[in-house]
Amino acid sequence: MKKPVGIRREDKNEWERRTPLTPDDVRYLREKHAISFVVQPSPIRVFPDKEYREAGAEINEDLSDCPLVMGVKEMPASFFQRGKSYCFFSHTIKGQRYNMPMLARLKELGCNLLDYEKIEDEKGRRLVFFGRYAGLAGMLDGLWMLGRRLEADGYPTALTKLKQAKDYSSLEEAKDLVAEAGRAFAHDGLPGEIKPLVVAFAGYGHVSQGAQEILAEIPHRQVEPPDLQVMYDSYDGGSPSIWKVVFREEHLVEPVTEGKPFILQEYYDHPERYRGIFPKSLPCLTMIVNSIFWTPACPKLMTKDDARRLYESEKPKLKAIADITCDPGGSIECTTHCTDIGNPIFVYDAMKDKPIEAATGNGPSVLAVDNLPAELPRESSTYFSRTLRDIIPGLVDCVSSETFNDANLPDPLKRALILNGGRFTKPFSYMEQYLTR
């Protein structure tokens, strides 16, 4: 008989209420594939223990009988047991220093580590993700942040009536209130000093699409990046006074070699051959929504020097950065640290090069929450669970065999296997360096 799958209680912070599998999908997997589950009790999980019990799961603090344990966010190093398999968002593939002790412990105990972020198809497209919900929550929080910042700078607008994503009863309620703000803009307009209000989306994937879904509730004009400067310079104060600009790779970087055309695949393969051009657009932007996938080999979107030069001007336009990607010191250097849902915003003082707790200042307000989908826990968990559940039987069959053999894993899961018996698999062998630095 197959041993049960464990579902760990999330405890990153008081706001993390998500789950990798909902009670409905636990019931589906139990009835269709004879997979049993042990679920750790949780007082804050969006689906209460009772619903898991009714779905046929055992509620138990002890997961020691589970060869496979699933979660959402990082697990503490003290939690792991020798030789077991763990599946969660490990946030280790870029060598994130704060998670290296966790990775080292998994390696030491000879564990198998699978990361949801790397469950991909043959073309490298992610198959399970919270991305859309990160975008939805990030944009809701971003508009709330922008409203607060504009008000602090002396420009109260309809955005001041918006709430943080966690404070809405549902996504539908959130969209309704954003749409109400949009109607107010259409009727009352914006103060002339802040028109046009330009929202820049860096990236166009699932996260960006979720964020744009929220902005779609507000009447706006879409502007192409190459046209932004000319349109901005010739703007006559007309309607709509809110603009959306979506920046793709070819709008963010250019070849270092003068006259050479942009080639997307070359940029992916050799980012060092390119330099950033996004800063040229900064004087036109009111808000940046950052949703790109970034690695240290790529040019940054916005450096601290870019921010300092911008805020040396008398009245910089940029008010807010919703850094949904939340890589501290990464593509947006103003993101100095991650924040949490209870205290999600800081102001980056560009002249003093430090974050401050304030409503306004000499720099942009920055949203840097690293678990934004937790603000929409029911909707995001339901979507994630449904995309994950059909992959689970193959993983359970592999883990249940006497010897874990990655060759028997379904291909999408094979691509997600970082550690096999405590050893880095070939695609992730580069990560060994992160443990020894």
C-alpha cells in the first residue's frame, strides 16, 4: 500500500494561508488514485481542518510516516527528515543566500527536492504557478499604494478609497471598487500636475497579465514604448489621462554593439551583449509594475544611480514601484528588502540610499511583498491545486518505489528535481557553488 502524502502547515508569517492542494482535490486524488493524505492542522489555512477531514484526509501534526511532503513556501531546516522527498517553492535556484542553510540541510540528509517553479513542459513553460494571482494582488496593492502616495504629496484622488488586496472579501469585490475609482476618474479627471498618470508594466507573462487585468477596470490609453516620449511631450491634458505601457525585452535592452539589431534568443543566451535602456523612460512614468524574470547576468531595470538622478530633479514624476518579482537588490535596486503583507511598503530615499518608513520622501514608494498571492488565498490555492493535482499520481508512484529513481519521474517533474538523494541533478549542478561561497 502507498504511504500517505503529507501536506505541511504554512508558517512563513500570519498572512500565509495558502495550501498546495485543496480539500476537493485531496478527495479527487483519494477516490480516483487511492492516494491518502496526512494534513498538519492549521488555525489560519484558508480551508479549515474540518474540510480536509471530510475529504478523507487524516489531520495530524506528525508527518513522519509520509515519504513525500508538500507545501507552498520554504520549510525550516529543522523540519526535514533523512531520505524524504519535499516539494515546495524553495527559492534557491538563483543562490538566494537566506535559503542556503535550508538547501544545505536537505543535501546533508540525502533528501529529494522538487521545486514547483521548475515544473515545465518541453518548451520550458511553467505548468503550475501562482503568477496570475501575484499580479492581481500586486496591482491591487500597487494602486492602493499609489493612492496613498499621491495623497501624501498633496494630490488626493479616487485611488485613496481603494484597499489592500487582503482587505477585500473577494476578487470580485476588489474589481468592483477599482471600477468605481475608474468611473470617478472619468467623471472628475485628475489634477493637472500629475497628468498623464503613466503605469509601466515591465514584462508580459502571467504575472503582468494578472496585474493588467486589474488596471483594465479603469479607463486608460495603451501606449507603445517607442511612442511614449513623443506622446508624453505633446500631451495636451485631454482624456484619458491614465496611460498603460507594456515593456517587452526589446524595449528594456539594446545590443552593446551600435547598429546591431535586437535578437531575442541571443539576449536569452548572451545577456552580457546587451545594456539596459529602460531608464530613458523613467522621467515619463508615474508607477512601475515589475514582473520580469531576471538573473544577475541581465541588465538591471533601474539602479540606485538611476533613482538618484531622477530624484535630483525638482519634481520627479515617479511615485511608486510595485516590485512583484521582489528580488532584493535585483532588477530594481531600490528594492532593498522584502516586506510582508502586514507592512508592505517603504519609501526608498534615493538621496540617502536607504529605505525609510514614511508616507512620502525623496524617492519612490516601494511594494516588495514576496508572497502576494497569499492575499487572495482561496482563489489562488484553488487554481494552483487544480493545475497540480494531475501531476501528483506520477510523483507518488515514483516516491513510493523502494528506491527513488528520477528516471521514472514524469518529464515535467524530472525538470523540477533539484536534489536526488542529496545530490544536485545535472541541470542544477551549478548550485553547488552557492553552498561553498
